[in-house]
Amino acid sequence: MKKDENGQMALEDLVILDLTRVLAGPFCTMMLADLGARVIKIEIPGTGDDTRQYPPFRQLKNGRESLYFANINRNKRGVTLNLKTEKGREIFKKLALRADVVIENYRPGVMEKLGLGYEEVLQKLNPRLIYAAISGFGSYGPYKNRPGYDILAQAMGGMMAITGPAGGGPTRAGSALGDILGGLHGAIGILAAIHARTRTGKGQRVDISLMDCVIAATENTAIKYLESGVIPPRMGNRYASVSPYDAFCCRDGMLIIAAGNQKLFEKLCRDILKRPELIADARFTDMPGRLKNQDDLQKIIEDFLKDYTVAEAEKLLLENGIPAGPILDISQILENEQVKAREMFQEMDHPTLGRMTVNGCAVKLADTRPRIRRAAPALGQDNEEVFGALGYGREAILALAGEKII
Amino acid sequence: MKKDENGQMALEDLVILDLTRVLAGPFCTMMLADLGARVIKIEIPGTGDDTRQYPPFRQLKNGRESLYFANINRNKRGVTLNLKTEKGREIFKKLALRADVVIENYRPGVMEKLGLGYEEVLQKLNPRLIYAAISGFGSYGPYKNRPGYDILAQAMGGMMAITGPAGGGPTRAGSALGDILGGLHGAIGILAAIHARTRTGKGQRVDISLMDCVIAATENTAIKYLESGVIPPRMGNRYASVSPYDAFCCRDGMLIIAAGNQKLFEKLCRDILKRPELIADARFTDMPGRLKNQDDLQKIIEDFLKDYTVAEAEKLLLENGIPAGPILDISQILENEQVKAREMFQEMDHPTLGRMTVNGCAVKLADTRPRIRRAAPALGQDNEEVFGALGYGREAILALAGEKII
């Protein structure tokens, strides 16, 4: 992909006021910032985003600092503002007047209680403003006031029920997947609303529920259940529709083989296992048969693989056009040539943390490339720039800080 | 959220030519279609999308039909077109001249071989056209030609390595998560490119790799490893940063409790367990202590919960402001009041399948609501409408069908 380090960025004309904390909201605004939006992260004076206290930390001379926060909040400007004060709300309204998007992940109703509700106040102030809220269960429905955390979304959205070893218990995906899915859906909602605004001239509310997003990610689970009456069971690394499609034991570890269709299965039998008779074996003639008899099939494949290392088997299968690959841990991913070519991790300099690695952006746009261009902000770092642009002079800003409004 | 069934839709002015098959691409265009885009799904004459042959099926008088396909392809128009013929490519170019987006999930290089490469042909034809490609490993980098399947993205992107019971093997998330993440990133990339076009007047290439998207979804795994040198282990339902935050045994099943901070932990000890002395217990005074001693903490909590059903314990915890919830399977999710209020499943009529349920859209836009408004197309169903608009009369269309071009 061609380099264009000084070119335009896709969202560079958008101003986003970001009240979000922890992960779902900050992941959403991270993506928008990576794509060029001017994201102004608004934090509580004195303490800031909870994740400033989340591990992993780097020990510095005068205390420890969070790499978690620094990773997810790069590319954002940072200001402090106390919305529980009248002056704080006044300043927020001035910012909202000039913004394209306000995004928050409070529990529903918090902004209304502050006198900053969208329909009542902000939209009237700035009809072009888009208002995005990300919460555990969304801003409407009987669960709207329930507290939401990633693990609850994974549990109540149905992902845990279908994840885990066959015969074992429900299992959480190993990252905060509900938050990530919420952030991605939030970005889609915001960008769709921005596009609608080009025709309507008006902003609107974008409402994201982590539970909804996890349900969406379980794709065809509901129709499988509705049509069969059978609750889809946990099945380890297997997949209900395709076989062989699993992790298989080699001499020194596991290899994924995904022979997704009849042609690939026949190739596997003929060119790899050297057992063409399996193609006509009554147990394996079609996909339903292979699914029913996959224990037998696994035994045959693993009996072959026991003489090969993962690397040898992977090479052999790929040379014969059969989809295969290893299970990589993060140490291997960081060293992987493809991951490097795709810039999925990037080193950057941070003013206090020093040299550090951050995640790259997975949305690769050829001409308006996502770019890491700013370190995550220190608490209130950009107060002077952002509030200065509203007309507050240096002394006024010092006074606001003295009053703990910023 | 207010009803606006006949209102505008966010993306109603966008025309998307959709060459994608199976799940990642079709999930992407499903979201764009749900938000209003005019998606024209282009399939191979005679056979169509592979998923027309994927279970679950509904048995009909004259054969079986796939509900998998019908779910993911609602809201799309369907035409057939053989791009391996000169006439087929001519028609495709005519469509591309009037489209905003072309999206495909072939292996990289296929469109170039057909003489329909973006940079060489399509962009020159229509400089405003956006070209999105979703593939296993992306269109550049040393792995670009490797075959990609969801399970390979989950394995090579690091999600499997961190998912699974403590001490157990790497585990695949129970849905085709790599495909879903690829589809979501694709939608963000397309909408960002659409926005950039409002300023530049030009389309561009959007390049999505399923492996990249899974890596992005592992969020802070890399920085945890880089800072500690320790590969993050699988830990069942636990989370490395917070405790108690897990699934706990009640009398009749498991309950999720997420006491995400000090205040919630103190509430749990005082108001639920009625054991305020635990707050000062040396093992549990702060989060690092609770993480280190979470087996002890689990025992204490489960010793309390053994007298409660999941429903009783959930009620008690929520009344006291402590985040908690059950692990729901799909039968419970379909009956859930919140899920119904959010319209995460909707019934619709399909011309051949009859009454069926499809997934709802998790991007809730208040004024330009996502809507299910068309059943998934029969193969070539909209040939007359779509090719008719290019100037092909009824006879010409019959002739094209006779030549197996459409």
C-alpha cells in the first residue's frame, strides 16, 4: 500500500467531543482519531479516565503510568472539565456549538441530569450535532438502567454460551470483546449519521448497546436454534457447518486446517494423506457425513500429522492449496512478517513514558491512510489550546483551574 | 426510540455493487443495506453464493432452501453476472460507472486477472468509485496469497491463544468472529472513504484483512506482553485487570458478577455478603491483592451464593447496585424483554421460505432508523430491474440469460 504520510486524512474535518471512559467509547474514538478526526477527550479534573490507573504500568522516576490508557487514547487531544459546575457546563456548550459529534458512555440519563441532554439542550443549541451513546444495554428498553460491563454483554448477548470446549462450561472470549464490538458499531453509527447529515442538514442520536452488539456477532445462532429447536452446543474449535475445520495435533503442537468445501477435502485426501479411497468412504462422501463422523476423520488426519512439526505440515498443506495455519500467541504475532507489513503495531515516542508500542489501525485506506500522529494526552494537556480557541485567555484559564472547573 | 417507519434512511443515496460471498463481505453489506444503501448483490449464474447451500435449511415442497443465506442477505437486490465473459465484464463496468462502492472478498489479484482491477480499470472509469476488498490477510504483505478462513484469522490473530479455560487449550470464539470483525471494519472503512470523498471528490481503495481485525480486537494483549515479558495466559471467565469479575456458582447455575472497582467491592462485602471485615482483610484490600487471591475470594462468594438461585442472586445484587447478570443461551435471548425492545430479531415474510426470523441491526439511529424492508433475493431475481436501468430490454436480457452471461 503506497505511503502518503503527509496527505489528507479521511475524517480530518470532523470535531468529536469525547466524554467516554474505559474501553468501548475510547476504542470508538481511537478509530475515528486514527482516521483523522480531531477528538477532544474531556476528563474529570484531578482524576481523569479510570484507565489511567489500569495495568500494564511502566514504572517511572516519579510514579507509575498506564500503558493501557496511552495505547487506546493516542491521537486524541485532552482537556479537563467538571460538568457538575455551571461554568463547566457553559464551556461544554460552547464546545458543542462547534462540534460535529458528542459521544459518551455514561449510564443512560446522566447527561439529562446534568442539564446536557441531547434532545432537550444540545440539539437545540446545534442542530447539526450528532450524539452517540454507548452503554451496556442501550438508552431504551427495560434494562436501560442496569450497570453494564464487557463480561455481562458477553454473557447476556450469547457469546459465552457458544464458546468453550465441548462438554465444558461457557467461556468468555479472552479480550474485552463486548467493548470492542460496541466501539466498532459506534463508529459505524456515527459515520452513517455524518453521511445522513449531508442530505438532511441535521444531526441525530446514535444509540449503541453492548448486549445488542454481542448478539449481532453471534450471527446465525438464532436461526439455527429456531429451525432445529436445539440450542447450539459449545464445540471447542469445531464449527457446526464445515468439517474438517478444526485444530489438529502435530508432533510439536496444533495446526489449524480449514478444508472448507468438497474440492478441498478431496485434495486433502489425495495429495496430502495419500488416501484417495477416503473420498468415496461412506462416512465422508459429503459434508453432513464428515460432520457426523468428524471424530473418525480427526483420528485419520492426526495419525498422518504425528510425523510432522506444525511448520512442516503448514508448508505441505499450503503448497497443495489447502488452507492451514498455526495458532499464534502475541509474542509470535509481534514478530510476524505479515503483521509488520500491515503495521498492526507501531512504535512511538510518548513524552513521559518514552518509547512505546501501540496497536495499529485495521482500517487501511489507500489515499487517506490512518496515522499515529500524537501521543495520548497528559491530564488537561490541551486546556490552553482548546479553551483558548473559545476565547478564554491565559488568566481566565488559570482562574478556571483554580476553581477546579478545568 | 421513536418510530419513523417511512422516513429517510442514512445511506439511501449510496449504490453498492457487492461481489462478496459467504460471511465477512455479506455481513458488511448487510449492515450498509440495513442502514439504507442500495446493495446490488452480484452472483455467479446457476450457482450463486456458496451459502445458498449452507445450513440451517428449511425443507420446502420442491427442495430445501438456506436460512443462513436468507438472514445475511436481506435488504439486498440480487443479479447474476458471469465476469469470466467479455459481455459480463462490459455490463459490470456499466454498473460500476453508476456506483459509489464496489466490494469483493476474492483472494487478492482475482479482479486484476479478470481485467477489472481497481487502479488499472475501475478507478479510471469512475474516479469517485470506492473499492473495498476484504480477505483473510489483506491485499498486500507476504501472506496476501494465503487462503483465509475465519478460524485461521482467529488462530493467527491471537484470539484463540487467549480464549479458553485456565490450563486448557486455545479455543475458538463460538461464532465466526473473524468474519464479523472483518465486516464491521469494512463498513467503517467504506463510510470513512465516502466521507473523505465529500472533500476530495475521489474514491479510494479500502483494504481489510481478517487477521488484522482479530489482532485489533485483542486490544491491550500486546502491551501487556511487551511490558511484562509474560504471554497472557488463558483464564476462563476471569479478566487480568479486575476481580471479582467472573462467573460464580449459585444453587442452580452460574451468575456473572462484575465488581469493577473498590466501591463496588466494598458494597459487595457490606451489603450482600454481610461481611464488612473482608474490606480490611489483608488479602483483599486493593485490586492487585484481590487478583492474587481470587481463588479465596471466589470461595467466599460461592459459599454465600449456594443458598440462592441465579435469579434470586441477580435480583439481590442489582437492587444493591452491583453489576450482575445471567449467562443466557439463544433460547433465553430470543425471549428476553430487552432484546425485544431493541428489535434485535425481527420476523419477516420471504417469498419462498415463508415466515422467518432475521437478526436485527445493532446500529440504532434515531431519525434514520435501520430497517428490514426486503427479503433476500432469489438467484438473479432483480436482473430485469437492474440491467433494464442500463438500457437492456426484455429481449436482450433473455438473450444474455441464454448465453449464460447473466
